[in-house]
Amino acid sequence: MDDLLADFVAETREMLEASEGEIIAWEADPADRARLDTIFRFVHTVKGNCGFFDFPRLAELSHAAEDALADCRADRRTPDRALVTAVLAIIDRIVAMVDAIEAGEEFPAGGDEELIAALEPGAEAATGDATPVLEPHELDDSGAQQQSKKPEAPAALRTIRLPVDLLDRVMSGVSDMVLARNDLAHRLRQAGTQPTIDGPFERLTTILSDVRDAITRMRMQRIETLFGALPRLARDLSNELGKQVMIDLEGGDVELDREMIEMIRDPLTHIIRNAIDHGIETPSQRLAQGKREIGILSIAARQSGNTISIVVSDDGNGLDEDRIAAKAVATGLITSAQRAKMSRDAILQLIFQPGFSTAEQVSNISGRGVGLDVVRDNLAKVGGSIKVTSTPGVGTMFTLQIPLTLSIIAGLTVDVGDQRFAIPQSYVEEIVHASSKSLDFARVGESALVTFRGNRIPAIRLARVLGLPDDTVPDGEHTKVVLRLASGDIFALGVDNIHSHGDLVVKPLAPAIMRSGTYAGSTLLDDGQPVLLLDVTNIAAQFNLVSDARSRVHLDDENEAQDTVKKAARAMLFTDFNGRRCGVRLELVQRIETAPVSAIDTSGSAPRAVINGVILPLIGLPDGPFPAEKVRLLRLTDGTTQLLHAVREVDDAMELTDTLKRVPDDPMVEAVTLVDGQTVTLLDGHELFARFGEAPEHAEKPLCRLPANDWAQTILAPLVMQAGYEIASGEDGNEDVAIWFDDEFEAAVALDFDFKSPVIRLSDVPEGNDSADTVYRYDRDGLIAALRRARPATLKAGAAR
Amino acid sequence: MMKDLLLIAQIAGRRCAFPAEEVQSAIEISTITPVPGAPDYISGITAMRSQTLTVIDCRRALGFDPDQWALDHRAIVVAVDGYSYALRIDAIEDITGGVAEPETIPGGFGPEWSRVATGLVETRTGPALLIDLAALIADPDALGAAA
């Protein structure tokens, strides 16, 4: 609770600092509407926050000021100097009280009534300049301990407060560094392998990703810190209103940008107040409607990709469409003609319009509707949104979406026509290629449906979403990206091509573009080309692909359904280098890797490849040379050991619905089956791992001992390192290969030297020595070949170690 | 204030002035990525270093047909409310100093211009319309919707 109190004090101070200028400006021009609004929000927030704590005097003062200001906002009253003075006096008093709260002292009683009375329209004469503005020094009268308050209060905190601005700058600096790195990586790739640069560059990459992680975490906080205060708030409110409410919190471990947490604190509090005040009925009303006495208010946070959604739902009375519409017409928000054409949903969204409120009585709890427009504006400021859905008599659900702009997310880039778009990876459930017939495309009326894991899900073409001209690709033959929303709804998005996936630095888009509701941000590709990031949730909503309220219940059923479907055997299909259609059970596939041919080492007895610094056994290689610079590899694992299977082409993940026909004479083949009328050879996982599986081994560099002279250290050493060796130091003979000058070698042989490792002998003359075992010391290719030859053996030695 | 430097550009054949302090730079426009679904005065987005700029065709933003005018290969980069924009205009003319305070003229500037013009400003090279950036960038169709 102390933390909360400290937050309250800090927040009030911050807001005051921020609005100090406004207050002074307002004093100069009481008719200034914008200033009035700012100050109104200040007292309103103080009032709201007091709800957490037992500060009746603060609540009373701020409520009184809010009332007076609300009258001005509603043009029931013209602000004048007397009012300004009275409001400022109240703000000063609030500050003094907050100071006292921080110091843990009692604030001297009395004086509040005068301040409140001064707000009355007729009170000018009585107060005027004589308003008792409480100066800080007046507090000193309250006791001598006042002097010691400053050093005491902050002692416990071992944190510093930083302006979020600064964090943002650091964050965007790091983001820019990531982009610069990507650009550099791109250029390095074009320039070919340069070991002297690649090493430091790799190091830079590692450091950068560490820094990036740290910075990201620096800004993160669990949403628990926000949830912590809610049960108390709900309890106090429901007691006050004579209602019974049970609060159900979910997803407290979702991490959120600190600033975002601050941003949604007020909106969330507000929505909860509204729900308890207006949504949930009194116990007797509930019983009369056949509901349980206790109302349930559930708040669930979920992260999906670059969006956090917070869903606040109650099982109360629901929103009254007619009353909202009537109110909107009465306040001139819409005309009766417009109202007639509006859907229920559109009418409900009117509650977010400025100055709207259906509460007939102004209560201390949910105020007068200042909240929801402010809530929406605050969320919009950070690129978020709020929506409401409601079923009469069943309940109301507010969905807050907060995108994490300025962050780095994993994303998929797709092509439509000649344009490229990005999709947050976290939404992507699966990619199903056009060739696959497993989707079973069907057209029902104007809607397209595909079958995915046994369920029919809606399908929509991205070109249609974006209003791009129809392409020539026939319906149903697009590559489908199956997307799962935070609400659990699934739909398929048809695109022409999948381009790539990787980390994307998301930048905010200008408001005019955000308004289209299709995009969540933009990002730059490695080549500096800007790409738009699709707002998947919003697109789904625009095309009515989201199921309404109560969807959580729905979702559970859906999950169960999926579990049963999953039991059908699924396999990753591919074409191997002999042109044979093969499959491996999907459970075995850890990942699909793409590796340059140079990462593959076929010189040893068994081929191997290095993937991300790990050496893995490799099977399925073509007999001849590789057809391309890069090879697609399936990384298979049985949980402990791993192996790679080179493939010509990865086809698709498929369900094996046809019968599996055993093949007794080939142990490598589990069965043969039919997929889309073609035979597919299903590889036998057991045999694969029994024969080839190995625990992944880190590509520890083999050691090479060099002759002890300057030439070897300065000229030979770099070459040896380029060939992937480390230079052995010290005396112990643990090296994997040694390089000797031929004359020294012969001398050593003559002395019966005990060679602990294979030896590469260097000769001083190009072709002088007739022995075939030596390499001319400047024969670069010869040296590298010799070092390579020495390698497979050393790798085995490494594995045995 | 009008002693400050002004950047003079032609928009739809008219001389317009932007306070130089509001202009970040002028850049060569390279590739513009179109934004399907955005208002038509937004040509798309483009990259400047690691920043994304929203490219605005000022002629369209004012309701003119851009095909009637030349198009400078450079764009004016400005920041409004923390977002950066690249403004496409007919031509960038000059940077010059204002010689008098901006003033309005009887009869106004015409329906297209009144929304975005702060006033008429005399410069050393003749009169120009002083442009209010925020008004220029605001979506004319969405006025009031977001405010």
C-alpha cells in the first residue's frame, strides 16, 4: 500500500508540475477553454485517485472544484477571476495535503469549508483576494517534526526517476543502431566473407542485442503493479453503492512499457468505476433477473505481438442503446435521421464522444462522463484504441488495445502485388502455401472459408483489405497466413508471397494514416525500404471477423476442439534432392534452417553443418554439387539429439489422413502414404535418430600449434585462424594439429620426438622437396586444404572430449 | 518574428512561406511506398535515415490537381506533433527574410487557401502566403473527428 501511496503522491506532483503553466495562463484568461479542460482533468484525476485511499477531505475538495469547473464546461457558468482564485486556492490546498501525506503527518483540520464555499457563484465578496491560500510555511505551525520530513521520506528508495523522454531517446537510438547494423550486414553479405571483419561484426551484433534487451526491459513492468490496487477499489466502490462485486484478474504477468502502464491507469480505473456504478445491478435487481447476487467483473490482460489487450467485462445490465441514442440526439451529437441509420454497435461507441454521459445523477463514483472521452484520447495518444461491446441484460465488455510502438518485434513480411507489408509474427499461427489442398477453399455467399485443423475459418485476401486492384491469382490459390487474434478468433489472410521474417523496429505512423485503421506502424527493411505493419486486430474487426463479447467461453471450447483434431498425425512434407516426395513427423521438426553451402563440411566421413555455432550431423545431401548457394535444412530433434536433413524444397505441413502403408524392407522408411493423390515417403524417426542423431556440439575451434618464430606468428597465424583454427599457446601438447617447418620436423623425427597430433609440414621452396607431405609455405590454397583435411579428425576428437 | 528566415516554395503555382525554424531539412525524394487506404493527399511513406516520413502532396492537401503543376524532386521535411512529414511542392524557391508581420487581406485568400494560411507576409522577394503547418497536414475530411 505504501508503494501505491508514493505513486499517488508522485503522480499528483507530476500532473501539477505539468499543468502549472496552464493554471497561470488560465488565471490570465479565465475564458480559455483549453486551459479550463486541463485543470478540470487535474482535479478530476485527483478525485479519482482518492478513491483508492481514505482521503475524504481531498475527495471533497477536488469534487467541489470539479463541480464548479464542470458548470463552466457546460456553459452553465462563466468563469471569472473569483472562480479562478477559488479553484487555485483549492489546488494549493491539495498540494499542501499531498505534502503532508508524503511526510506521514496529519493535516491540520478545518478550512476546507471556506475554500469550497468560495467556489459558489455569489461568493465573490466574501472571499476575493482574502481566500486563505495556504502557503507551505503555514504548515510549519503544525509541528516541529515538519523540519525533518524531507530527509526521511525518500531514504528507502534506491531508484532514480528518469524522464521517459530520455529513455525514448536511448531506445530509438538503439533502434537506429539495429537498423544501421542490418544495413551493414546487408553490405557485408554483398561483399562476401571477410573473416577479419565478420568476427568483430558478430561481436557487435551480440552486444547490440544485449543492449537492446536491457533497454527494453528497463521500460517494462508487470501489469500486476496496476492490478494490485483494483480489488480494493472494487470493494470500496461496491460497499459504498450497496452492490456485491467479485473481481477476477487475469494476466498480471503481462509485461508492459512503464509509460503505458501509467497511461492506462486512469482509463482502467475509470472503466471499472463505470462498470460497478452503472453496469452491475444491485443484489435484489440481479436476483429478480435470475442472476447470481454477486456481480463478476473480470479484467484480463493479454499480450499478442506488439499489442496488449486489456478486456474489462462485467455481467451487469449492459448498455442501453436507446438511452444512449436519445442522449446523443439531445446533446446534438447526432441527428435523429443519422440515428435511424446507425447500428447498435455504432450507437454504443458514442459513449466515447466528448461530453457524453448517460448517468442521470451525478455521483461521486463515476463522475459525469468526462472519463470516456478522456480515456479514448489518452489511449489514442499512445496509438491505442478502446471499443465497447454489450449485450442487453448480459453484460458489457470494454476492450483496450495498446500497441507497443517504438519497440522491436518479430515480424513476417508478405507481398501483395508489387508491395510489401509486415505482420507481427505473434499473430501468425501457420503459413499454408498455395499448393496445399489441405485448406479446402469454399465460397459461401460472399464470404470465403477455408478449413484449418478441422474448423472452417473465414478467409480474406489482403488485396481486398487494402482496396488494391484484384490480382490475377484465382481465389483460393493464395498463400494463406493463418492469424490468431488475442480474442482467440482465427482467420486466414491471403497474400501473393511470403517474403521473409525477422526483427522489425516499429515506428509510429502519422495520425492521418493511423486513422485508416489498417496499420499499426511502419518499419524499415534491411535495405532501408519502409514497410507498413498491418494492424491485424483492427483489420479483423473491420471485416467482422471477430466474435463478440463472451468470446472467452467460446475460446475454451475451440481449444478443446483443436486438441482432438491435433491427434491426427501431421507431417512436414518436402522434396529431397533425388526429387522424391518425403515427409517427417511434424513433432520432430524443430525448425527450418537456411544455410550457405559454405557452412556444410563434406570432407569427413559423415557430412556436417554448422548452424548458429552448433555442429550437427547432416543427411540427405545431393550426390553432385549443390544446385544453389544456399541449402534448406530441416532441423530435427528427438528432444536430446539433433540432426539436419537437407531438402530441395520445403512443401508444407500436412495432416496424414490416408492410411499409412508399412514398408518392411527399408528401415529408414516408416511408411508410404498418399497426400493429394501423390505418394509420400514418411521417414522413420526412430531409425533416423538411431543412426545419425547426435547431441548438438558447439563449434569449438580446433587448436593449431605454430612454429615459434615471427613469420609464423605474424604471417601464418591469420591464415590459420581464417581456416577456423585457434592458435595453441603454452607448452602442453593439447593441440589438434601442428604446423612444422620441414627441416625442423625432420630434425625432430631424428630426435624421436613424440608427435601428439597430426602435422602439416611447410617447405621453404615451391616445389623443391620431392616428399608429397609438405606444403610450400606460401601456397595458400594448399595450406588451407591441408588444414581442412586435418579438421574432421579433430572434430571427432572434440566430440570425444 | 517575421524578421526570421522563411523558406519560400511554390505550391499549386503560388508562393508560400514556411518559417525556416520549422523546417528540418530538404531531402531528395527517393522511393515512396504507397499507403493503400490512406487519404489521397498522402502520397505514401519514405525513409530518411532510420526515420519514416509521411509524404504529403501539398497541392492535393489543398484540393488542387497536382498534375497541373511541376513537381520538385526535393521535399521539405517538417515535424508536427512529433511526427515527421515530407512535403511535396512544385518547387523550392529560396530562403529569405520576412520584412513585415503577417497580415490578412480583405476578401481572404480563397477557399482552398484560407484553411492553411496564417496570413500574407512580405518578403524581400515579394509577397507570399505564410503556411500553418498543422493545418496543412490535418486531414481536411477528418476535421473535428479527432480533435
